[in-house]
Amino acid sequence: QVQLLESGGALVQPVGSLRLSCASSNSGRAFSGYSLAWFRQPPGPHRAFVAAVQRMNTGTSNKNSVKGRFTISRDNAKNTLLLQMNILKPDDTAVYYCAATNTGLITSSLAGDQYYENWGQGTQVTVSS
């Protein structure tokens, strides 16, 4: 089991930047052994995949609409997941959640929220002028 806490959400103008952090505290398995992801939920019921990084930092996956703008990274020494978001658009407005699983996932499964058993509480990102 791992506890996740997101931070860094804010109100930002279009084409601005934000960096989200997800700090974890876990017992048992080392943080590096978790596959990690960011999802987001705009107003409404649907939660969408944003980006993910494999355990052991062996690969990443990104939603097409954020490629070239968002970068996911992890710092295993600090037990932290990061999401650098650049050139933000109003459509990026959402609550952003980090998620973790200690199950090894193939790349095609990283975007499936059903595979993650640990979730943070979310942080609000609002892009508006």
C-alpha cells in the first residue's frame, strides 16, 4: 500500500506552465517498484489518462493531446512523481490525480485506470485568462 499526495495545482493563464508533484509514503515495496501515472478529471464523470512511467523508470507513455507539452518523471530517491506542464490550454483544466500500482504493466495497459490500486486526493488545475 502506498499513500499519495498531489500538490502544485493552481490557476494559470493559457500558454503558462505548472509543475505538479506527487509525494508518496509507502511501506514494504520500494517506490521504484511501482508503475506511476497521472490522470485528470475535468468537470463531469470521466477520468482520463495523461501520462505514465514504468517502474524502474524503464519507459513512459503520454496521452496524444499532451505530447510535446507535458513531461512525466520520477525521483525514486525522493519518492516523488512529477508532471511538468507547459503551454497549458483551457482544455487542460481538470483535477489531476496521481496513481500507483505495484503490478508490472505492459505499455498498452499503462493508460487503464483499472490497473492502479493507489490514488491521491487530486489537485485542481485551472487554465483561464
